[in-house]
Amino acid sequence: MARGWESKDVESQRDALEQRFRGDQTAHLTSEQLAIREKREMLQMDRLRVEHDLAAARHPRHKEMLRQALAFLDRKLAELPADPLS
């Protein structure tokens, strides 16, 4: 049952993140800017999921794998151009 509550918390974080990036401002973006924004959103949602998994992980090897995944996602996010509306 606790995992269900954790899943709902992650889902609510994802929803909040999606709402933050969506809005009337997206109407003024080019298709390339929208694609970059969508990629950023997906990477940020993946990062939230990995952070959640890391918090619940118990095995040292699994934790290390998740830390590497976080580092990879951080690098991918850093490679993206800056969001013109942030």
C-alpha cells in the first residue's frame, strides 16, 4: 500500500511539472522550441522517477546504477538549449 501512495506522489509531481511548462506561452514557440521543451519535460520526469527509485533502493549496486542514471539525465538536460520562456 505504501508503494501506491509513493506512486501517487510521483504522479502529482509529474502533473505539477507538466502544468508549469504548459500554458498560453507555448503558442508563441516554434516547432523546434516545442520539441526541445517536450524533450526537457520528458528528461525531467525521468529524473523525478529515478530520484524516487533511488530513495527506495536498498542494494548498493542498484543505488550506484541509479546515481549513474541521474548523472546521465543531468548531462542530457545540460546539453539542451535554454528555454526561451524561463
